[in-house]
Amino acid sequence: MFEIVSALVPPVVVGGAFITGVVHLMRSERRARAAESQERTRESSAQEDGTVS
């Protein structure tokens, strides 16, 4: 039983690290996209108001 568990630990660790990395990347991309969206919204509302920032 110990041999099976010890054989499965490395792939589980590598898989967990990979999934963690992908989730981190997706979250950072989502934050960047949200910030970009907010900036576009501010620019378009400023243009509609006639103010320039």
C-alpha cells in the first residue's frame, strides 16, 4: 500500500502546482481585463460629458 501512495504523490503534487498556476494566471488576467474595462468606461463617459482627462 505504501508503494502505491508513494508512487502517486509526485504526480499529485505536480498536478496541484500546475492547477494552482493556471488559476493564478486566470485571476490575474481577469483583474487586468476588469481594470482595462473600467478605464474604457471612464474614458467614454468623459467624452460624453465633454471633459478631457
